[in-house]
Amino acid sequence: MSMNGCDCDPRSPIGIAETRTLQVASTPSSAMDHLGAAIASLRANPPDTSSGIIRLQVPIQGKIESIDWLHSQDPHLPRCYFSRRSSRIRSSSDLLLESLNGNGNGNGNGDGRSSAANKLVSVAGIGSAVFFRHLRPFSFHDWSSIRRFLSMDSPLIRAYGAIRFDARSNLSPEWEPFGCFYFVVPQVEFDELEEGSVLATTIAWDASLSWTWENAIDSLEAVMRKVSSLVGKLKRQLPRASILSNSHCPDKTNWELAVNKVLHSIRRDDSPITKVVLARSSKFVTDTDLDPVTLLACLQSEGKDSYQFCFQPPNAPAFIGNTPEQLFRRSGLSISSEALAATRARGATKALDLQIEQELLTSPKDILEFSIVRDGIRDKLKAVCDGVVVEPELTVRKLPRVQHLNALIAGRLRSEDDEYAVLSSLHPTPAVCGSPMEDARDFIAETEAFDRGMYAGPVGWFGGGGSEFAVGIRSALIEKGGKAFFYAGTGIVEGSDPSLEWKELEMKTSQFTNYLKQEVAVE
């Protein structure tokens, strides 16, 4: 499993951090040959430093989807996958950042250093060059430990992972391999670009962590021997699995009790609570294992305007998701976030869809729920940013199954070190927790009888010149033995109706359950 970077002294810089680009290859097979030769050369001529990180990358002619590459690899290796949203959604955020910073490059740092990284569509990785995991809450020390292995000059060396929704809550057995947070720099990585592809390896070592250069290169070569050069086109079709058992936590009766408990608290004169986001965990057992990568590919085909992710530590379940919600994106000092709240189904016809949109835009209950989210994010960004703007104040974001109220928020950090402050202050947002945050989180901890784990927590990556995190909603935990947990939540405010909120949960989890064959009654 390589080394745990959390055990380092983040004040001690590593000896070397660099990226070496090799000759362009025509196929993944020839790219493997190039990498094999470069690794052999590294072994023969090792760096003279006791710590470091080196990325070897081979551009590949032609575009190959990274999820196809991931599906072709050994499923027993640690895996990660992260896909950005469509260019259309990303462009709106870029335009807002450009107007804020008064430049036209959209990368927020005034140079072309991140241009290659900005072309990245998705990343699939296997193995672990260095990982970061602990049972304690994610801290400034842990963030600094990750940053120690990153470099502005190597923007594609990134640590991908996720953080628990509430690190104070007890870890359930299914979430234990993830700890309170889990990030990994993959040993072997396939990058899907807007035009073309890249196959890369990363080697990291630190003698102070008892992981020497020899340990690192031996481990990399062992993983390289397991890499498949044959990349087939993954069918976006999941074999229909029959449900053997299914249960919800909470069930419908206890859900209604919990919603009414929130409403009672909101109406109390001595309570500051205005919103609580309650969630549900739905456990399914099927007659065959669900392949998390195939399921993710199916979700991807209908979720171009969403992030897709998969994180699977060694000997662990796979945490996957198809989330529309951005937590924040940083490029240099520029940072953007968004408010996404209130939900309606899409209409069967264009006329009906527009009618539902108007109902959403004029609903006092939904506007209240959304305003709490938008204003909360804006106020938190103002604490660490200059020139915070919100544009537009209110609009509708349409997804394949649902539509939400939406707004973009952007600002300029006073220091790159404020990235940790942004992460720790924005999470959890009012969209997945409530308002005020601490009161709502305490309410959730007292009320919910299951472990959210990484559901509704930050999912994404840290890099040398930037970072990007989504909110881990519309997500699932896929285990061996045909077991899966599907998660969804809804915001409870004044005017919420328990039965309508239950229907919203069903609508949100339908992206997973539609691939299952119902054969038993739901408990």
C-alpha cells in the first residue's frame, strides 16, 4: 500500500518533484513500452535524494476514455476515478472567474502553466504511489502533508479522494477502510483529455517514512506487470440484478417522525434552526455482484453535467457517485463555488417541463431552502476572499431526471494557504447539512441511525496549482457479495411535507435502483 503521507513532517520539503514527458505513443501498448524503458532507466540512475515524487507521462495519439481503461484493469488493485462536468457547465464558472479577475485565460494565475491540466476531462488510476488516511478528522496538518508532495510545475500530480461528512460520528464497518479521509496519488494513471490521452506513472518515496526509493520502484514495477495494455470499449449496460432483500434506514414511518421533529424545532421560538437536511441509506442485496465501474459508466452516460467519481482503497468497497453539486474549484488564487438546492422532477414534455420550472422559481418554500444555501456559501467565501460575486442570483439547473435552483459564487483568495480554510468552512454546506451548520449537524447526529460515511462529504482532488471538489451526493457504496448502499437526502424547511420529501428521495436514488430488478417487497 506504499506509504502514508500523513505521518510526515509537512514542514520538511521533499527532495525532488518533477514531471518527465516521454515520446508520443500511438497506442496504450506502445506507451507501456515507453514507460517500461523509462522506469528501467530510473532504476539504473536513481535520484540522489532521500525523498521525492516523479511523474513519467506518455502522450497517446487519439482519444481513449479513461473509464474504459479502468474497466480493463485488475479490479483487486486500489482504484480511483474522477470526471469533471461538461464543458458547458464549466464555461459558466470560467466566465465568472474571468470577469472577476479581469483576464482572459480563465486559469486565475496569469500564466499558461495550467493549460495542459485545464484540458483534462477525467482521470482513472490504480495502485498507490502515496496515500493519506487517518481515523482523526482531516486537519491543516493533513492538508499540508498532501501539499508537500504537490508542485506548481507538475499540475497533473494530484491527490484524489474524499472526506467524511461528519468526522465526529462513529465509523461503521463498511466505511472503516476509508477512515475519516482517504486520498491517493495513483501509481499508474490514464488521463482522458479533450483531445488525446496520456498514460502516466508516479513514483514517490520518503526514507523518513520507511519507504525508500528501492521500496517505491519495486512496488511500481510490480503494479506495472499487472497493467493491461488492451483497452476494450465498455458497454454502458449493467447486467440486470435481481433484488434479494431491500431495507431503508429510516423506514417511511420513522422518516415522517424525523421530518416532523425538524419542523417542530424550526417552529420553536428558542431554536435557531431554519433548515436540516435529512438523509436515507437504502441497503440492497442482489443475486449477483454489482460492478462499480460499469455502474459508474451507466451513470456517466446520463450525467454529462455532473461529476462522476469512484474511490476504492485496498480490500474495500467502492464509493461511487454521480453528483451535480460543486463544493469549490480553485485555480491559483481564483475560487468558485455554487449553490444548488430545491428539487423538482423533469417534465415529460417541453411545455410541462417549463411549467414545473416556473413552479420551482415561484415556490416560497423552495426559494427559502435555496436562499439559505446561497447566502451561507457567499458569507463563508467573504471571510477568506476579496471581491465575492454571485451571478445569477437565481436560475434553474436542469439535469436528466431533476431540476434545481442554482447560482454561481466566485471570489479571489488572499493566499493559497486559505484553500484549507475554504474547504473546512464550506463543508458541510447548507445544501447537505442545514442552517445554522453546527445546530443542523448536531440534529443530524442525534436523529439519523446510520453512518453517512463519505456520503455528502467533499470528493475531488488537490493539485499543485489548483483543486476541485464536488459534494458526494447521489452516491453509493458497492461491496462484494451483491451488497450495496444507496444514499439520498432532502432539505427540510418550513413548508416541507414528509410524504413529498420521501418521494424526492425515491427520485434521487432511481438513478441506481433503475438498474435493479425488483423481486421482493421493500422493508
